[in-house]
Amino acid sequence: MSARAVDPVERAGGQAAMALPAAFVTFFLLIPLALTIVVSFWERAGFKLKPAFTLASYLEFLGGVRLLVLERSLVAAAISTAIGLAIAYPIAYYLARHVRRELARSVLFLFSVPFLVNYVIRTFAWTYLLGRTGPINAALLATGLTDASVDWLLFSDFSVQIGFVTSYMPFMVFPLWLSISGIDRRLTEASWILGANPWRTFLRITLPLSLPGIFAAAIFGFVGAFGDSAVPIILGGVGYQMIGNSITSTLDVLNYPLAAAMSSVVIVAMLALLGIWFLAFDLRSFLGKILRWRV
């Protein structure tokens, strides 16, 4: 049978429907990103910008102390992403395999409830919980685990990681749940019939087929933590620099080319992650379809 001819009116309607989101992405995402990259090559002349093509801002960024800030941001984002995956994957697996779909959707909705509260307010709440006079220190003193308040709970790498994980781990549950729930249960049942134990079935069937969701979740967690500016300031304390608040402080002194260069490096890192994901995985596999994956 021949394929159905596409109605010109239907085709025009489809193109019109795509025109609005395409225009939105172009004007509010692509053009600002392009301008950021262009400004990164300009020169700073007092309080003004001078159009030019120079690598001075990149050399200042990559050759100065801000490079250490970039390294710290990469390491901190990687650690928080790993911790987030370790927490989110078991939750998503249990919801996908052992909970009714209707109940699982209700639980997933509960994960979105904290985002109804302002992000900065949620972050500030941790300063009370982790503070010297907060409930966590009070509980440690009451149980006799410590003789004095613990100082490193707040304004430290530990508190920054707490902020990152609690802020972005819920985002990681959703793609993991989508990926795991889309795996055909007959594959795991066949593995059991052939004599594989549950752990081997998980390693050879479930884990490989859920890799698209794992990578998507890692992108959500890593991108959020890498570019975050509120958590380092609020929970890291004065002088705790990461790439997000470092860009903000550079903008405060009106060094727009340097801030643009730093932002461009972050953009390239994020685009590299997205490119790897799109090259490695089919979009349909992220939505729960079976991916042709060989261990």
C-alpha cells in the first residue's frame, strides 16, 4: 500500500505549530547564548565594552585562580551527582518495579511539592538545621555523640553538598523512573527462568537498559550543581567560590567579557554532555523504549 499523501493544510498547520516554540528558543536561548560568546572576545574599556577579537578574557580565566574555582566546581558537581544517583536510583527502581503505577505517580508528585517553595528559602532553611544551635546539633548533644556543637555541618563542603543533593536529586528520580518503568518485564522474567539470580539479572538486564535514564539524570544533577550560585553563597559562607557565584561576582565589577568567557566555558561543557547523550542514546530509549545496548 502506498503511503498516505500529506494534506498541504495539515503540513502547514504542523509547521505553524512548530514555528512558535522554534521562535521562542531562538530569541530567548540561542541568540542570548550567541551574544554571550561574542562578548567574551570583546575588550573592557573602563565602564564600556569595546568590540574586538581577543582571547584575553579566556587567558585570564584559564590562567588565574578562577581555574581552581572551575576545578572545584567540576569536582563538587560530580560528587553531588554521584550521591544523587545513589539515592535516586533505588527510589526510582522501587517505584517502577514494586509500586502500582497510580501510587507511583502520586509519590512522584510529592517529589515536586518542595519546588513550590522558593529555592532560596529552601536553601536558607538548611542554615538553621545545620547551625550550631540547630536541631541536628541539638540532637547530637542530647544523644551524647558530641560534647560540643559541630562546626563543620555548616559553611563547609559538607553543607554545600547537602544543598546540591537536596536541590537536584528529586529531578533525577523522574528520568530514572521513566527509563526503568519502560523496560519490558519479560526480559527479567526470562533471565530468572534461565537461572540467573536477581543481582545478576539487575547487572545484565535492568542496569544496561536503564543507562539512558541514568545519563539523563546525571545531566540534570550535574548541570544544576555546576552552575548553581545560591547554594555556595548561603551554605558555603563568605569566600566560598564556585563557578556560578564567581561569574556573579565578576558581573558585579562590570567585567562583562570575563564573565562571558567563564559562561562560555560552562556552556561548552554542558553542550558536550548533551552531545554525548544524544550520540549514545536514542530519545525513545529515554522514554522507556528498549535500547539496543550490548554489555
